[in-house]
Amino acid sequence: MADARDYSDLEIHTTTADSLTDGERAAIYSLFDVSYRQANRAYLEKSLARLQSIAIATRDGAPAGFAVGTMRVLDLPRLPQQAVLMAGICCIGPQFRRRRLFSELERRAIAASGVLASGRVLSCGRMAHPASFRLMTANPSHVPKPGVTPTQWQQDVGNAIAEAYGVHGFDPRTFVCIGAGQPIGYPIMDVDVTPGEWEVFREVDRDRGDSLLGMAWMPEPPDGW
């Protein structure tokens, strides 16, 4: 197996949701199906349409992984014309995991959006599992935090980001993106997660299709955050 961060055995290309071929769409579906139990393809299609930019990895024609995401410039509360990185669904085939392919594909999908950010960037994503949130929690500016109610400003920004994602509903005190009443899917993951990491997911109802919105600033938050 290739070393982590060595992707020379893979073919990686970017495209958009409205340019997907039948073969590419089938590859994305197959990866989604092996990554989630009760994988909700209608939800996946909605996410593809909303974020558009997609990076797809294959090896010898077989699907290895895909990531959806974009960079946008949004007028946020007290933050006009703010660059926002909006990460979306990323699925990696079981034999290609633990190679940091998730980050590489997400990076390429974001770059393919064509928006070049200069200065401070707000990084966002909707999380289905604490393992997905773990990298973001390494950033001290991340929201939400266990046992800490987001400030009014953070709640206002969270509302705006949830709207940009097109979520069904949003609880600004918990940062739970409220689902449409049916599961998105249940992640098939073999990762050790501590009780503390589960704390911010306490109000997430996966049966309802909920997820957790996470946000963090790069390289540092604005004053007063």
C-alpha cells in the first residue's frame, strides 16, 4: 500500500455536480453506500447541488474516494465579504483509509471552486460523528465547545452558515442542524471516541437526519470572537 500523503497510485480529478458523468455518479453512490448504513442518496444529491465542487479519486478505474466542498464569499453578521470554506460529504473506500486522503480530496474540491481567499477564512462543516469533528477541535477558535453556550455573535454567524448550507432548521445554542425527518445515514467507522468528544453531539438525532455544524477560524479569529 502507498504511504500516507503519497497518491501516485491514484487518479484524482475535480468536476462539478452538474457535469458528473453517469459513471462518476455511480462511483460516488457506491462509496456513499459503503460509508453509511441506510445511506440517503436524496440527501447526497442535495449536498452535491448546493456545494457543486467535487474531487474524485480512482485507482485502475475503481472508486477510491470523493469529497464535496466549496469556498464562498458571504456577508456574515459583523463580517462583510467574509471568505467561508464550506466542507461537504467526504467518503473514502475502506482500503484507502488512514492515508489522509480525506484532507487531500477536500482541499482539491475547495480549490476547484475558483474562489481565492486572502486573509482570514472561516472553515465550516456539518459533522455526523465526533471523529469528523476531531481535527477542527484542535483549533482553539472552534465552535461549539462542550459545556459552553455560543455567544450571540457566534449564534448569529452559525445561523447564516446553516442557511448557506440549506439546512432544514438550526438550533443556535447547540449548533445542531435539524434534519428533515429521515436519516442521512449512519457512518460506518471504527474509531475510538471518548465520552467527552460525544458531548457536543448529545442533541444530534441521527434518526431525524441531524448533524452538527462546526466552525473554526484560520489563521486566527476576529477580535471579540
